[in-house]
Amino acid sequence: MKNDFDRFDIVVTHSAPNLIYPYTNSKFFITRNDITLNNELTLERDKIAKLFEKVKRHGVKDWYYGHFHESNIERVEGVSFHLLNINEIKIL
């Protein structure tokens, strides 16, 4: 028997899986003061991609994320990924 937590519609994270726009970190995070930042962001996005692999089969329809200070929507494997810009609000 499935419980109520087997299905959910929405995921909200700060960043996005690495297979979602933006496809590279370098455009957004070039800095001379933190030489490890790009590696840290790559690792973070790899981990979120693993999360995506686990949750996509639970009925997720929409995934919201920010961090990149742009707006973008794309659909991947049946999930609509919404990149929210600074001060952008989505009414559900």
C-alpha cells in the first residue's frame, strides 16, 4: 500500500540538476577570490541531478529553482523546470 508521501507534484531547490539550464557554471560564477567555487557548484548540481533521478518517478510535475538570476522554463523527462529570476514570483 502506498502512503501519502509516495507522490508529490512540486520540488523547490536553490540550484538545479546539471542537465537543466544553465548547462555550465562558468558564465555565472567566474571569480578570482574563490578558486574552488566552480568545483563546489558542479558537485552541488551533480547531487541535485541524483535527487532528480530519485524523485521524478513520484509524480513531480514542476521543479522551481533560482540561484542563476534569470528566467527560463524547460521541460525534461516530463518535468517542467522553472528558473526564477530575482524577485520573480509564481502563483500556483
